[in-house]
Amino acid sequence: MLCSSTVLKGGVQKILEIMEVVEDQEIIANSCKIVRICLRDETIYDRMVLQFPSLGAILVDKMMKWNTSLPIIQESASALRNYVRKVEYAK
């Protein structure tokens, strides 16, 4: 059985890789949605933000690149809102 930190790192890492490689709007929007949902969970939030310090920049990059896609803008903005909800990570 894998520990939750290994699953978190491996699973989130795969989602971020998909966001970097894939050029499909629906897949990117759904990837942002997964990130958003993960960041909602208080037990995962701190570990996820510490393991992936560039997460906010990735979300902003997707918003800029896909600025005409409403689903990507909505999901990445919601994920970003969850990401910066703690002052120490809003830098």
C-alpha cells in the first residue's frame, strides 16, 4: 500500500505533466478542476503547495495561454483562488 504523500506527489505530478503537454481544452479544464478539488481538502493542501511551489504560476500560465476558453479560465481561476487562500502561499 502506498502512503498518501507518495500518491499525492505521483498523482498531482501526472496531472501537472498532462497540463503541460496536452493541447486539448477539455482535458486542461478538467486537470485544473482536479487541482482545485485537491486544494479544497485541508489535509492535502499544505503538502501539495509545498511539493509543487510553481503550482500558482502553472495555473496563471494556463489562463494566459487559453484566454479565450471559458472552462479553462473558470477552473484555473477557482483553483488559483483555493491556492492563495492562505496568506503565506499568496506571494
